[in-house]
Amino acid sequence: MERTARELAHRELTELASLPEKSPDPIIEVSSNGHVTFCNAAARRSFPGLIVKSASHTLINHIVPVLDLFAAGKTCEAEREFEIKGRIFHAYLVLNSETKRVRVYLKDVTRIRDTERQLRAMRREVFEQQQRFAALFNRLAHDIRTDLNILVGYSSLVCEEEASFSGGEKHELKEMITNAGFSLEKRLEAFSETITMASAVPPPQGTDEVTSATQLLAPSPLSTLS
């Protein structure tokens, strides 16, 4: 019975210890001088030259500044993002205070960053189109309003001239033209206000506004980087 319990505990510990190795994302462990002491299967596939090059590998060069911060006791965890041969990686680094080794958890975020750039470009294009349409519509509204002012002004003069119209007819004609002009002008003002409000959308300032969308992306297949 006791042997069975020990065997069960051993299997559980073995399975727990194998979790980093089975991770689909690269995980490595390095010493304070950048020497690679562990890399899982995903890391070996992504960086086949990592074990041989070790501290001289491009990946390690990117995290050396963080290792220096750890060695100086300024922090015990950090996050960095860097590009290696066209692939963008997000790295979470944590220092093991007992072993003085640093565990590095890597995530290929190339597709996410590409999608973010595309979304920002699309939103910027929409914003610029809104600005162009707003300028066009406001210019048209101004021109039509000018014409209406002329129409209303001249209609008043015409109605005031002696003509073959009776007094009642002149008054009715003047009232119809004036009311129509004022009504159309109010409609144009409301239309202009609507366009101005629609064009008030601010341009994108960062990545926060697209993060929720890009987080839904599935992880991309691991690429091979030497």
C-alpha cells in the first residue's frame, strides 16, 4: 500500500515536472551570465541553435539587459518584446531567488502585432475619410445656405415691388418663399451638426483599443529560428 502511494506520488511529480517540456510555447532557463540551462521542445524547435550558441545566441542578447537588472537586485521579474528574423516575441522573465536562474516564458505574438497594425491603419483611414466627408458636406451646406440667403433676400425685394399681384397674393407669396427658405436652412444646420459629431471620432493612439480583438487570435505555429 505504501509502495503504491509512493509510486502514485512519483508519477504525479513526474507529470508536473514535464509540464514545461510539453508547453506549446518556448520556455528556457538561463544562468546569470546567459548560459542556457534548460529549453523545452518548443524552444528547441523555434531556436535550434540555442543550445550550441547559448549566451551568444540572438535570443539571449535580447534578454541580457534584464539579467543585469536581476543581478543588480533592482527587480525579480520583467517583460520584454523583441523581434528575431521577422518574428515578434513577448517574453516574461522571472528570477528564481534560490537557484539564481532566470526562467523565460516566450510567446510568438507576430500575428497579433500585425493585426493590431492593420486595425490601426483601417481606423486611421476611416477617420481621415470622415474628415474629408465632413469638409465636403460643410462646404456644400455653406454654399447652399448662401444661395438660400440670396433667394430669401431677393424674394423679399420682388414681393415689395409693384406688380400685377394683389396685396394678398404678394403677402402669401413672400410668406411661402420665406418659410421654405428658413425651413431648409434649419435642416441644413441639423445635417451639418450631425456630420460634425460623426467626424469627432479621435484617431487611434495606441494598441489598447484593439487588444480585446487580437487576444481572440489562436496562437500561430512555431517557426524555426536559428
